[in-house]
Amino acid sequence: MRDDAPPFDPQTVKGFLTPEEGAALTQAAREAGALGPIVEIGSWCGRSTLYLAAGARDAGALVFAIDHHRGSEEHQKGEEFHDAATWDRDAGQVDTLPLFRDAVRRGGAEDVVVAIVGRSSAIARVWRGDVGMVFIDGGHALASALDDWRGWERHVAPGGVLAIHDVIPDPAKGGRPPHEVYRKALASGLYEPKALIGTLAILTRSR
Ligand code: MG
């Protein structure tokens, strides 16, 4: 990006993260990036990826952005959060990868963001090495959310960060699976709650 260019606003990218939640992700990635890379599960069109990338850049860390780019349950055709712009007519499936790639380019973050296209649980099984931060914002069905928790929490370095999006404590106000993951993290005795910004929970790993 040119030095005199205005800073790119991630809010211009499709997504659900608020500016306040985004700023908290940037701050967390800036601190946790000193301990290892940042792993994002569920990038969709790249809004949150850009917030993470801003912090990772300051820390000299990379963001591994994991997504199968076929959309979560709620993004499918006929579902509440379907977006026609994500529909690949030839494939007859959602495909957010072109939009993601465009966002990372427009955000000037291609040097910091590494896209991994595939299922997070399969990648978790072969991943080696500690990470500074895991941000869980993948599928919101209970099985997907629990798979992401089980597969990835063990890779977080002591002192590192676990962030979870869409944590909604009141069952009347939204889906429960991300909140279930939050409860499991607390019950494990390994994670301390640090902040709840909007529906973004940030925890730190104690050991
Ligand atoms: Mg989310």
C-alpha cells in the first residue's frame, strides 16, 4: 500500500464483526503475535482477517486464515444470512474465496495473511507448533463449534489468546454453540476470561 493512501477500513468488507470487536481483535493479535502465529477459523469474506492482520503486522507475525469458503450453515441458499454475491452459479455452491482474496489485496495485507482453504478440523490434526492466538468464528452448529474448540485450543501457547465470536449468554438472543465453547474454555481451567466486547470473548491461556 502507498504511504500516502488513506487507511483501508475493514468495515467496507462484507461481514458481521463490529468496529469495536475488530479493534479488540487487532489489539489481541498485536500482543499474542509475539508468541507465535495467529490462526483464524472462519474467515468468510475477510473482514476479521484484516483486523487480525493489522495487529499481526505490528508483532511481526503471520495470520493463517482457515476457511473452506463454502459458507456456514446460516449462509447457505434459503438461509437467514445467505448473500447472493457469494453464490458460484457454475459450482452451485457458496464460494467466498474470490471475495476474501480481493479484500486481503485491497486491505494491503497479502504479505501477512496466508489463506488455508479446507476444513479446520482436518488441518488441526496435522498442525505442529504453538500459536499465539486462535480466533474461532467458524460453523455455528454445535458439532462444528466443538470440533474447532477440540482441534485448536491445544495449539495455543501458554500466555496466548483464545478469541471466540458470537458468544451470546442469553439463549433468547441467539444461537448457543459459541457460548458453549466459551463455557468449555472456562471449565477447562486453562483459560482466564479477559474481555467481552460485543459478542467477542477474549481469553488468555494460563499454562
Ligand atoms: Mg461471527
